[in-house]
Amino acid sequence: MEKSFIFGRIWILLDQNKRLIEDIDTDQIYHNAFLHITELSHMGQYALGNLEGWKDFSKKARPGDVLVAGRNFGAGSSRQHAVGCFISLKIGLILAPSFGAIYFRNAVNSGFPVLRCQELDDLVAKKALETGNEIKVNLRSGEGLNVSRNTQFIAEPMSAVQYDIFRAGGLFNYGKRISKG
């Protein structure tokens, strides 16, 4: 069965002014003090551990949860751990208006769902999306529904290749599938 929908509880990364936090860099997502950890299953405990106000995120997150962030999420280095920590926690999806280019590519290559949603600022400001709400997002069409509030929104859908890599479980598995013809 094809998994084209993500359903989960949302966490909205807000600053003190109740606006989406922008320019969250890979060091805030996963501190460089823990780069020696290479086992994926151990990375989750450090997710957002260097982002003020979110240091306890890994203790609260549940599999399938959805992270909502501001523009340029994952700015900075090519730190794969910053994607791996969310995979370790079994986070279902990250929504942001934009992503750091390398972060986005690392997520896609890992088969981890990341979608751009330009209307996030407005949705959060109007309280159409709030932490704790449950949402359902179609990865292929970008159609989203806040199930808790019966509010619809739209995200940029995955490209066909991004979706195929996601379904395969990452770029290496995708490559194995296409090489078998």
C-alpha cells in the first residue's frame, strides 16, 4: 500500500513574539558536540537541543508528529545529523515556507518528508494551525487538512522523484530499485 498521506500532531516552532522561528540552523537542530554519535537510533534525543525553548522536544515528540517552522529551516552546514535526529524520532513531516538548500537535499536523499508551505505565517497568525492540532497532508497533491479545526491549507507537493525516493526509503534504496529495471 502506498503511503501518500502523513497524519500527525503538530509542533509549531514559535519565538517569544508567537511568530515562526526563521533561520534555524543545523547547529540549533543538532549541536556539534554530538556529531561523534553515528548510530541513528541515538540521534533523536538531541533534536532541537540547541534551540532556545525547544531543548526538551525529544522527550515530548511522538512518532508521526509534524514539525512546523519558519523560513530557511536547516540553514548552514551539510550536517546529516540534523535530518537523522528527526528520522530517529520518527517525525512524520517538516513543513516550512523554505529550507536551507543542503538541508532540503539531505532530507530528500534520506527519504524524509519535507514540504514547503508558503502560507504558514498566515495560518499560524490566524491560529488556523496550533501546536497540538492534528493534521493530514497529502504528499502528492500538497493538500493539507487541520483535522482538529477542519481548516484546509496547501503545501507544495513532492516532485515525482522526491516521492519515489521517499517511497523507497532513501536515495540508495531508490537507486537499487531503478538499477534492477
